[in-house]
Amino acid sequence: MNKIKCECGHVNPEGTVLCEACGKPIEGNQHIDGNDKKKLLNMRYDGSARRSQTYNKSIIDKIWSFFSSVKVGVWLIVVTLIASAVGSIFPQEMYIPADAASRDPAIFYEDRYGIFGLIFYQLGFHNLYSSWWYMILIALIGISLVICSIDRVVPLYKALKLQKAKRHETFINRQRLYSESESVSKEEIQQVKEKLKKQRYKIRDEDGHILAEKGRFSRWGPYVNHIGLIVILLAAMLRFTPLLYMDEYVWVREGQQLVIPGTDGEYYIENKRFLLETHDENDERFKDSLAKQGEMVPSNYQTDVIIYKAHESEVAGAEPELEKIIESDIRMNKPLKFDGYTLYQAGYQLNEFTNMSFKIHETNDSEEEALDSFTINLTSPESDYELDNGFRVVVDQYYPDYYLDDNGEPASETNYPRNPAFVLLIYPPGEVTPEVSFIGIGRNIDATGENQYKAGIEDFEMHNVSGLTVRVDYTLPLFIIGAAIFMIGVSQGMYWQHRRIWIHPKQKGVLLAAHTNKNWFGVKSEIEKAIAGTTIKMVEDQQELDE
Amino acid sequence: MSLEQIKKRKRNKKRNRLIFRTATLAVLLIAVVFALVSNFQKDKTIYSVGDKAPDFQLQQINNNNELETVRLSDYEGKGIMLNFWATYCKPCEAEMPYMEKLYPEYNEKGIEIIAVSLDATQLVVNRFIDKYELTFPIPHDTRGQVMDLYKVGPMPSTFFINPEGEIEDIVEGALTLERLEGHLQDIQPN
């Protein structure tokens, strides 16, 4: 390790570009920041030595310097970006459509997308976002973030701490804002100092060499920002532990009692009622905007529930012994919390059929006078109904969610009574051969055309369905902390600027130079104010002259 | 400062740097390993090939079968085809006749077919059973407990369980007659 002693007497670590104390460009290192080809100095990291770029002795040092490279970091991000994009070309494994001939990913992708599907599957893109290699990519970005930050913040901190007010002349005249003044009196310099102080600069004076500095704090913004990102990554990582994070969804029908998914069968939920309320269109406050909207605007989504705790049952499926623990309502943004679980109102379906009542009348009776009537419970219909007046009805087929399938045969699309239809066998009193009818919403078909009796829908009851999100999330506070730190870092770097002004006495006159990390216009106007009324010349922007 | 002292300081500094870098890399490595391992274990909550099939007990609703309840652990020593299905699921319907066709033969050879119905309405299931004249036990999972236990997604899903009670294979989607027979042979007790 070769330390470099500058002519000002300061000893710099190897790889330093600009002397930490006086700023003199160190010979032989100017290529690092590209200063050898430019008139102006590259002030990135104040010319401090990024240590990783210097020694590569042990394997640890080699790994360290690999991750310390911003170039490597950017490439990692680009690769991750491309992988994420490619993963979205075909559906992910969990979104393989249910009607696929085979949902086995080994078969599905090739079967549907040909050779590209096969490649997609074999490279593991079908389960990209939780595949080990994708997670490793994210992890590498995280590591690169940490090491890049450490490797830059430490030398930068040192260089800013060690900087002297007295700078080498080459450092001064290779700054972007620069001027030379021939003869300047001590009083004038004193006056400038006072004015800079008034603009809240911190002034250091070493044998007449003056450094005025403000907003150094702004330089730490990016690193604070990175700390926030790392906290967020950490929080995301903790979400893998089921103890800290769980996310499930459950549909519960009114009157239904179900096991709450994700609770290992420990808790059950019963939906007492789902309520969808709308704003009153006669309400003075909302009248106008509701009229403008032209439709009902919901004001409340609510599910009234009972939560039960199951006492240890021996085996899944066996009838559990349930103890009621909570009876409450769940409204949007007003979740129900119990024992670490949170239930959110997340969805609903209105108007599923609960039961239907029918009456039987003579086919050619225009009055449709009821000869007999019966009610079918649509969630648990019986197969046989013996009626009071001697009729007997057999439910031959029941389609809870009726549709005609591809072969033109009646079938049910789902489990749920959304569009119930029946094939009913009606036995008139004393008869042994039934009459066959097909009955559904808006359908009443006589199979033979010779039926003497007809069953018609007389009445029905409906129920609603609530969609609830079940969640355990102890990682949220950490996300909030991470995001807050991130925002602090962003504002720190955005709204403050690190400004430095050097006054370098030379024989009778002075050299004046200034540097800022952003908003050059701002620092110029502050200099203008400070030197007003003196013979010191206003700085010129050498970059503009350069080009 | 003598040359000796300078050299010593340099050595110390170098050593400290190595310790710091090693420690930082070690912490990061531990974090990455933790993330990968827990992600791997998350997949494990879904039972996969090689795991012991979790036990359950449900009411049996097929009138062509004399059982009243079905409990998985009662079948130890037998090969089990555990099928999850529903009447409204077309691919499920397609594979049912194959299951019924092979059932008598393979039941003799020590295999049980258990087809857990995820329907809501028993009547619908009964009519379906009549239509295809199914004879194997059909437990009815009315509350979705067993579906939740086995983390069944879209249907049909079939678990082939060997006589030792371990999951030998999981098939998502419908099976053809030949593939079904092949799977049954795989779990046949010796």
C-alpha cells in the first residue's frame, strides 16, 4: 500500500485523485476520474479514494470490489428488469387457466405455446418471481447497494472532514466557477466574509485562505436514501416468514359457516349478513353530485360476522367443537382484528338464490290457481317432495348455475345458485308416471307438450356473498420506517445543496472559486450578493467556456 | 514515529479492514440464505411429492358404497388415489368414467379410490353418481376443510399416495385412461 504525500504535507491513501487537504490533483491518478483530459476537475466524491478500486489482495477484497462497482450494480438491475419482463410474456404457473387440458407446467407451456413455451418453462420463468435465481438477483442488488454505499460514504466523509481552507492553486483554477482579481484590500475581504456569514455560510480562515461552506448535510442524502431501501428490502424478506406475514382470501355466503383459511383450522367464520348501502339521493349535501353521477353511489360495504374458535379436533374434517369468540361487523377500512389476524371487507356478490317456491296448477288454467305448492332450498335441496294435496315432486336434475355446455346439454357453471334450473318430475295424485318439466329463471319447458300440470316459480329468497381478506402482517411498521427514511434521504439530497466558496489570496489580489453539487445558479447569485461593492470580480462559469 | 510503528499501524489497519469486510459480507450472506430458505419452506406448506399425506375424516355420500365416513389413515398399507373434484368441473367429469372402469380391478389389488367432492349441494352429487354409476367412496367436503388442508387450487387435482402413506405423485388436470392406469400401478402394494 503506497500512501501519497502531497506537497501540503497531507498523507493521502492510495487511489486519491485530489489531495484530501489542499485539493491538489495527485499526479498519476488523474485518469481515475478522467481529469487528465479535461480542464475542469471532476468533483465526484471530492476526488477521494474509493478503496475498492485500489487493493485486490484477498478473496474477500475481490468480492468486495466486485460489489462496490456501480457498473456491476447497474447491470444487476438491468438483468433483473429484463428477467421480470420476460416472465410476463406467458402466464405464471398460478395463472394457468383452469380449463387447460393439463395444468402441469411441464406439459402446459409446451402444449400451448410450442417451443417458446418449453424454453420458458425449462428456464424456470413459469414461477419467476419466487424462483431461487430471481431472488438471488434481488439479493445481489441489495448487497451491491450496501457495499457501494459503504465504499463511497466513508471516503467522502473523510475527505470533507479533512479538507483545508487553504487549497492548492490548481485545485482553485480548475473549478467550474472561477475568477481572478488583481488587487483586493483586506477590508474588502472582511466585508465579503461578513456577507457570506449573513447568508449562513460557515467560514474558515487559514492564513487568509477562506473556505465558506453550507449544506454539507445534503451530501448524505443518497446514503440515507439507501438505508431506507435496505430497510424496505429487509421488511420484504421478513414477509417470507409465515409467523410475520400471511395473506388469504375467502368467500362466505350469508348463513354459511366456514373454516378461515390460513388459521390451520383453528378459527371459523359465519356470515350473518352482507350489507351494501348507498347514499341517499334526497340528501341535501350529495343531491347534486349524485344527480350528476346518474347512478347509485355506495356509502357502506359491511359484513356482520361471528368468529368461532375450534377446540382441538383430532383430525381435519371431523366435526369440530366451536366456541363463539366475537360477534362484530367488518366494514371497508374498518377491519376486524382478533388474535393477530385481520379480516378486511374486500369483495361481494349480490343476489344468489337461497330458496325458491313453486306452485302447481293446471296447464290450461288461465287463472293459474294453485293446486299445491312447495319450496326448494337451493343450497341443500331434497330429492323428493310429498305435497299436501297428493302431488309428489322429484328433483331429477338440479343445475345451480345453469348454462348450456358445448354439446348443447344443460350443465352448471359453478357451485353457486346464481341461475338455478331444475328438471322436475311431477307425479299427479295417484299417478305412477310422472310429467317432466324443465324450470329455470324465465324458462318453463314442457318436455312432451302434453303435460296436464305445470309448476311455476311463485317466490324466491336471495342472499349475498362477502369476500374477505384474511391477513397477518407484522412487517408493515418496518415498511413504513423504511419508506420514511427513504423520503428523508430524498428531501435531504433534493432540497439542500452543498455549496463551497474558496477565496485564495495571491500577491495583491485573490482567486475566487466555487463548487456546488447542484443549482449552480443559486451559488452564483449568492456570490454576487457577497462581492457586491468590492473590486472582486464575479466568477465565470468555465464549463460554458469549455464547450 | 519509527518505521517499525508505521508498519505495525499499517498491518493493524489492513487487518481491521479485512475483519470489517468479512463481517459485512457474512451478515449479507446470512440474510440472503435466510430469504432463500424461508421461501423454499413456504412452498413446503403445500404438501408435495415425498411428504406424508395429512389425515382427514369426512362423511361419505355415495349410496353405492357402504362406508359412512372416510378416514384416510384407515387405509394404511393400501395405495390411495385421492381425487378432488366437483360436478360442475368439466375435466373432472371427463376422467370419472376411467376411474370407475379401473376401480373394481385395482380395488382387488389393494388400491382405494377416494374422490372428495367439493360441491356445495349433495343432491347434485347424488345425481352425478347415478349418471356415471360410481361405486368408489365419495366424501363430501362441505366446509372446504380438506381442500384447505391439501391447498387444492383449480380442479381436478389428484394425489397418488403409496402404501406407506407418502404422496407418490400429484397430478393437476384430467388424466387419460392410460396415464391413470400407470399411476395406479405405481402405488400398487406388492
